Amino acid sequence: MKPQEILPRVWWVGALHPDMRIFDDLFPTANGTSYNSYLLKTAQPTLIDTVKGKFGDQLIANLESQIKLTELKYIVANHAEPDHSGSLGKLLERAPNATVLGSKPVGIFLKELLNRDFPFRAVADGETLDIGGMTLAFVVVPFLHWPDTIFTYAPELKAAFTCDALGAHYCPKGELWADCNQDYRADQKLYYDCLIRLYNEHVRKALDKVKDVPIEAALPSHGPLLRGECLARTIARYQEWSAAPKKGAKKLVGVVYLSSHGNTARMAEAVADGVRSAGAEAELCHWSEKSEEEIVSLYERADALVFGTPTINRDVPPPMWRTMALLSASALPTKRVAGVFGSFGWSGEAAKLVESRLAGIGYKLPLESVRVRFTPTEADLAKCRELGAGLAGNLG
Ligand code: FEO
């Protein structure tokens, strides 16, 4: 797509990537993506974010069709991740008079990404800059979704350059502005869940920070550009998706399990009984009966988690690894308490592996795991009840 003036003196100079199907080798995207880069054609020409490295030549050609690269005064790096900075090194070679602006962490990250020195100036939260007939204001919004992230706001245009936030891996088809008749909510939600959800608390803080800022256009670094009804819908979705989990009157313990032959399931029931006997609420979660969204929701609502798994081929079965992998995509509570149980037949390594996984992401395991060979006896089930009651009693 050729450069386009999307707002007065704001030119889209990015790149489209419609055939991308796995973003960053991590996340699926059914509709490709875009790397939105914006040139502000003022007396001090300024670029907001660059594009992924493989599209660097395209970015440079787009810029050269609008300005002489030696005239480029500033490159604002809202965030350092290589899909926005991968072409920065190449651009700096051609734009020797440009100074990179960004948060202090962006400067540190970029220098280690490029492994070279370059003109950089850190901007402070609330700082403004006159770029020759247009003002830029910098708003620090850490963890949306890296610690380095800022928004750049152009008050005269009521336009916010929001980098990854409010974006989507969805390649615009013909028109850069979002079309409310071709809603891409599912792509926005998948992107949110993969990249942003983990930082829900920071999303809430950022939304609160800008709630009184008049924004008529949000210009993210991926996907369609937002204004009018499409912008209002997206903001409403972010408010909904980032909302703090609703808490019940009682503490909640989630009992998440996989059971090939019913033995670990019986242990799960006993753990849940123990939780209830201690006055807390237990929610059983048999992984194969729940969606990933339901599992993540439980991770975020629960005050403690107990994982039950058999051992298969001396390992945790793959679906249970996947279920536990969802922990790192969840907005987990700061205080993390967990327990482990499971039936096994031969060697029973799974419990130790699960303990290690949980400890690695900050869970405390105050009670010994309950491991049972084959069918749990009444005495084994009593230990499971003790595990549940003990964890519930640990929640304070
Ligand atoms: Fe689109 Fe966090 O990079």
C-alpha cells in the first residue's frame, strides 16, 4: 500500500503483511497483520515507530516519496519490540540527523537490540515537544505490553498513537480506517488475550490516565486505524476485557485436573470437599470440559489453585502442560498459593514437574503434594481432603 495522508499532515508509511499466519512465531493470526508507521510532515519531520525488519526497504521507499531522509528530525519509538524497531538501524543509516525519542527503558532496549550507539533522548511522562507546527505529548503507559511503552498524543489533532494497545493482527483490506460493518472483534480479542490480557491491571491504569484526554482518532501500530464508532467500541471492549475479576464473599480455590482413568478425578473431588470443609469455595475444572477462556478466568478469579495430574510416559501429559501454560497468559493475583496431587502407575514424576512449574512463576506450595499409586484408598482421599482444607486455611 502506498503512503496515505490519514489526518492533516499525518501520513501512514507502514507495511502490510496479509499472508502472515503465525505472529512472532507465537500467536495465530487468520487475517495477517500490518506494521503501522506514521510520518508527521511538519517543519521538523517526525516518524512514529518503524516496521518489522523485512519491510525496512518498503518503509524507506515510503518515506523517500514524502521527504528527504536527511530532513527527518525525530523518530519516536513508542515501544522497542522488533516488529516496530527491526528497521530502525537501516533507517538511521539513511537518516543521520534523526534523534530517537522514547522512554528510558526503550533507549536501553533499543541499544541492546541494535548493538550500536545512536542519538537518543529519553522523554518524560507528560513532556511535550513542538515539532514545528504540531505538538506531541508523551504519556508513559508501562506494561502495555512491555515496560518501555508510551503513547504519543497530538493534541491539535486529538489523535493518539497507541502502538500495540488498541491494535489487532488484522491486515486492513484496501481501507486503513476500521470499517464498523466489517467488525474484526474476534481478531482484536485474540490479540488482546495473547499480548495484553496479562497486564489487565496496567490497562485499567492507562484507561484511567487518559480518560479525560479528548481522543478522536487512535492510531495503533497493528491493524485498522480507529475513529468514531469503531474507536468507541474498541475502548468499551478494553474496559470489559480488562475489568478486575469479580470476587465472591468466600475465598475461592480452583481445582484443575486431568484424569485418564478416573483416579485423579476422585482425588480432585476429595480436594474440593476439603476446601469446602474449611469454609472456602471450590471450583472443579476438568480441563477437557472447559474452554481455554474458562480456564484463564478461573486462574484469574481463584485465591489458590490445586493441580491434579497423572504421570504418563514419565511426564505431565501434554494437555496439562498446555493448561498450565495458560498461567503465563493470565492476569494472576500477586499472592499465589497452590497445591499438587495426582495418581500414577509406574514412576510418578508429574507431581514434581508441576511443583517446579508453579514455583517458577511465583506460586508458594505450602503443603506436600499428594501422590497416589493407582487407585486412591480412603486414607489417600483423606490426605486429599487435608490438602484442600490446608490450602483453604492458608488464604487468610
Ligand atoms: Fe507489536 Fe509488542 O510489538
